[in-house]
Amino acid sequence: MSSNDRVEAFTLVDRAIRIQLSDNGELSEAEACLRRALELDPKSIEVLQEAAHFFDAVMGDADRAREYAAACRMKALSIVGEMDEILRDAVNL
């Protein structure tokens, strides 16, 4: 993934959030932004987290919310493992 894809994914997530918060925002447009962000950066914890919240709280789609929440959780556990390894290595210096 290029850094441009990552930047575009975060921009799309930001846009989706702003659409949700606006009084006249179209949820279909917010969903389209999130779907594109997921295409660009499918392993981004931030994108996965926002998708889980969107489908849970905004769309009321528990199945899709769980799908993204599970992927987000797996990514978070991976990050925790990486950070634990860094901390162990730092102690052993």
C-alpha cells in the first residue's frame, strides 16, 4: 500500500464522520466513503474501528459491525504483541 492510499483512506474516514455529524448528511455517502477507505487500507485499525462503529451505531447492522469489530480486535491484538516484544527487548538491553 502506498502512503497516498493511506492518506486517502484517512481522508475518506474523516469525510464519513463529518457526513454523519451533519444535519443533512447522506448515510449512503458516508457508507461509500468507508467502503472505499476499506478498499484502500483494509488492515488499518482506524478504518476498521470507524466501520465497526458506523455499522453498529449508525446503521444498526450488527452482523457487519461484528465483522469489522472482529477484524479491528485482531489487528489490535497484533499491535499489542508487537509492543510487548519491543518492551521485552528494551528491558533486556
